[in-house]
Amino acid sequence: MQAVPSEFLAIDRKERANRPFFDLDLRPPEVRTCDFEDVVIEFDPERAMVEASRCIHCPDPAPCMTACPTSNDIPSAMWLIEQGRFAEAAGIYHKTSSLPEVCGRVCPHEALCQGSCVLNKHQQPVLCGELEAFAVDYERRTQGYIIPVGTPIGKKVAIIGAGPAGLGCADILIQKGYDVTIFESKPAPGGLLVYGIPNFKLPKDVWQEKWEEFENAGVKFVPNTYIGKDKTIDGLFEEGFEAVFIGVGSEIDAKMEDTPGTDLPGVYEATDFLIRGNVEAEQLPENMRKPLEIGKRIVVIGGGDTASDCLRTALRLGAEDVTCLYRRTEKEMPGGKKDRQMAREEGAKYRFLTQPVKFIPGADGKLAAVECIEMKLGEPDAKGRRKPVPVENSNFSVAADTAVLALGYWPDPIISKTTPDLETHDWGLVTVKNKTTGQTSREGVFSGGDCVTGPDLVVTAMVAGRKAGDAIDEYLRNVIPT
């Protein structure tokens, strides 16, 4: 419910809708590609107030709220920002989101809140994503944020995975008084936020300050612990945990099956490339601490957000010629338009209707070229996307020292293989009985995020974790009472 004062009704919505729009300020491409710092120049208070004043405060439910997976009360936050009450606006976001400073930066706002803003009809939408990040950053810098901790109830919950889903679950449970421990296979917490999203989209210091909030609230963190290898879910119950949440994401790189040369030096999977290209050495798993060896000509294969991140990372690592190879047209690309636009501004090129079929070594045994074949679009597949069809005798080569395979992700099947009676489907995705609660086929085991849905958004994973947190609370209070 919007908390906009009644006197606002006297303000002319048309006048607000016609106020001038100023787009985000970005660092120039020739400057930002020299480092891994944030691309967006953050708002100052005056700029934030002016932008928030463009909100016309649609009647409930506002389209931006219904389009937001967290159902953030965006109009109320806009009103408070307009009045200069930034910390109060941040409080609005904390009510429904566990990661507002992250979502304000990495959500595809053009497809969610901003894409649903009614101003799109005749004007430009309110930049509610940047305003969300601004309000929460302001609060953190001026007074800090403390996760409210519930009265301890003497029950322990284990969370597997320190990414968005696990963090959303931990946020809810710690506020309800549970003893929460997060187990993570990598050395540092954050999951995708640290090991998947480059610093130029989500600065590591923003994440680190967020993690300190969880630590200060009492969330325990156990790093370098691979559930399914070092411990099992059954073992966690034996240790005294009364419920388990699986939030391991979907981070096994999809392969180019039956494509010769994918094992050549110079051919990288996207995860390996992004982690080693963006993360400090002390946060890297031991098997990823060897520096990347890249050439001047890099091709990235794929069309999602990961492909855009790889293109932009390659440019920052010093590559001179960076090209995306994609087997459909740009219209079918699943990644965000905003990231592609910034990649182009920074120097990346795109070659559509192109399918690699072979990776060719040079005299030194390292990658020298990628043999490709031209494609054309055929009939739509089951999801409505037109299938790419090879064009006979259209083979050609693209010179490349380095290739990055950004083809998507699959779930890690190890948990299902080591957890009796845990149902999975589609190559290891965890099956849940109820999408709202995240309850799995195993008693006391819940799950949410990409390991349930397949690769999706940070915000949807976080929301799934929060819902599971509420369901775990209900389960432990009612099914296993104190």
C-alpha cells in the first residue's frame, strides 16, 4: 500500500509526467575499459530527488510493483526520495528485499519495474533501479543498516550455497530467531554475486559491506565445504540441523558436445574465464589461481548476459579484437539489451547466424582459429524461438587466440546423487512439491533459486530463498515444535 500523503492528489500527474528526463551518467567507454570499476556514475542527492519527482504515483497496484518479483513498494520509495528522506526510502526496500543494493544494480530493470512504468507510453520511465541503489547506499554510508535479529528459539538451520537464494533464506530465518549456518564450496561468500557478476556491474566493496550485515546479525559461514563431497545432507541432520535449504544455483557450464578442439589451450568455459578475470587471488579456489593466458583476438560464443559479461571482461583484460558469435539473430538473444549496448560502446562486435563447429590449433598447439558455419532461422521450437538451421557449404574461419564458451548452465547433480529420496529432474534440477514453499521430496529439506528453476535472475533466486525461509519457519514451529 502506497504511503503517499493525501495532499498529493492535488498535484497534476500530467505535469510530473512531462518533467524532463536525464538518463544515467556512464563513464566514457574509453575510460571505463581501462579498469574494472563501476560503469554507472551514481546519483547525488539532488539528482535523485529530481528523478524520483517524475513518478506519477499510479493507483494501487502500481504496474512497477506488480512487475517487481519482490513487490517492492516503489511509489512510496519514490515519494520519500523526492522529499529527501533517503534512509526511510531504504527502509521500504528492506521490508521486501534481502539484497536491494544488489538488485538496484543488476536487475534487468528494463524488463521489470522500469519496463512496466506507465511513462513508457509517452516519455521515459523513472530510473527506479538506480534510485533503489542510491537510497540503500545512502543509508549504509550515513547510518548503516542492521538486520533485525529475532529472539533465539534454539533451532539450527543449514543453508547450502551463499548466493542470492541462500542469502534470502538466511535473512528471513535470522530475523525469526534461528541459528543459521551457510555452507559454501568456495572460499568466500556471495556465490554468483562474487564469482559470476563482474566488478564493473557490482562492485565487490558493495557486496562486502552487505555480507558484513549478515555476519553482524550472527549468520555463520563455513567456506570450502562442498556438500556432496565433504559433507552430505544426511550428515547435516546428524550434526543437529533441523532443516536444510539447498540454494546452490546452476553453475556447471554447458558443453559444446561433439565439437572438436574444445580442449585446446586458449578455449575457456565462461565460469573459469569470469572468475579468474574478475576475482582477487585470495578469494579464488586453489584450482583457479593460475593467471589467465589470453591473446589479442577473443571470440565469445553465446548470447546471454554471461556472454556480455565475458565480452566486456575481455576488453578490460587488454584484448584488441573481441567478437560475439551467436547462432541466431539479435532478436532471439536472451541477454539484456542494456548490457549489449554497453558492450558495443566499449568495442565488442557481434556476428549473428554463426555457429562454431571446430576449434583449430596453430603450430604451437594452442587455439588459432574457429571454424564456423552460417545459419538461417527455421521453424519455431517448443518455446517459440526459431530454430537455427545450418547453411550447407558455408564454412568459414575466424582467427582467434582465445575462445570463451558462454553457452548457459546446468545444475550440479552431486547433491541429488548423495541425498537419498531427493527427487530431481532435467539433468539434476531439484524438484519441489510447492513452488511457494520450496519443499522438496525429502522431509525437512527445502530448495529454491537456479538449482530449482535453471538459470534465472538474482532477484527471483533471492525471492525464492525468502519464501523458503518463511516455509521453514512454519515447518519447524508446527511440524517439529520446540
